Amino acid sequence: MNKSRVEAYTDAVVAIIITIMILEFKVPNSAKWKGITQQFPYFFAYIISFIFIGVAWYNHHYMFALAIRISKKVYWVNNFWLFSMSLLPIATGWVGKFPNFRNPEYLYFLVFIFWSLTYLWLSNSIRTTAEHIHSKVDRSISNMPPFKFLNSIFFPISIIITIIGIYIYPIFGLCFTLLELVILAFLTTNDSDQIN
């Protein structure tokens, strides 16, 4: 399958997701600063989701740049990964409106887990494409920090910690997700900025 077409399609869907989230900002009904500061909870959730998408896109680009071929399986798993990301605007909107309530925080975190699992599935699908097994592609993807994290004991431990944290203090969910994303944004493979 033509790799560039799949990448272009993915980029378009990601751009639409970001556009939907930014359109959730409402023009204040007042000219006072209070009108804009009332939207701070959504702005905070939006920042986290924007970083989420940025980290996801960067790592996705890296994997696709390494890939020699995009199989039919990879194409469909990529669609499933995009579907998981397309749920972000709903979760972001809800948690942004009710940041101190458990249910919106749990939904946001469930979307994050769903996305993480589909990302792991996509990574493994690219690695196990016939041309990639035991090759540089396989090794490079296996060395990616997100791939290592999702395959480690730290991933389920972080899930348990976040579930408990949200129950005790709901905003913990967004804060812990932000922390994980910032770490993954800075931890990249050495050659990630040398791939075209």
C-alpha cells in the first residue's frame, strides 16, 4: 500500500481532531477578563490533549518513516488508532467542563488507555510485517520509549495509580497524564530527528 497516502490521510484526520478541539472554545459573553478566565479548565484540558496529539504524531511519523511497506493489516490498525484518538475532543470537552468530577476524568483516562493500547497494536503490526521482522525497523521500534513503556510493568502500575488518584482527587488524572506525556515528549530515540 502506498505509504505516503496513508500518512497524508492520518495527518488530515489528526488535523481535524485538533480543529474540533479548538472550536470548543467559546467567545466570552463579557468583555471582562472573567469571561475568558472561566474557560481556563477547558484550556488546561486542551493543552494536555494538544501535547497528547503532538507526542502521538511524532512517534507515528517516526514509525512510518522507518517502515518499508504498509500492509493491509497496518492500514486497518492505523484506522483503529485514529478512531481512538478521535474520541479525544469529547473527553477533552467533558473533562474541561467538569475538571473536579470523577466521571469525566475517568473517561479521559479511558481514552488515553484505549489510545495507548491501539498505539501498541499499531507498533507491533508494523514491526511484524514480513519485511520488517528482525530488521532495523523491528529494532528501532522496539527501542522507542513509548513502546518500551507500554510493554513494561510501569504501564499497568501507572494505570492503577491514576485510577486511585482520580478517585481521591479527580484532577489528578489530567495532571498525571500530562506528566507521562511530557516525559515521552523528551524521551525519544537518538535518530528520531534524523528521519525524513
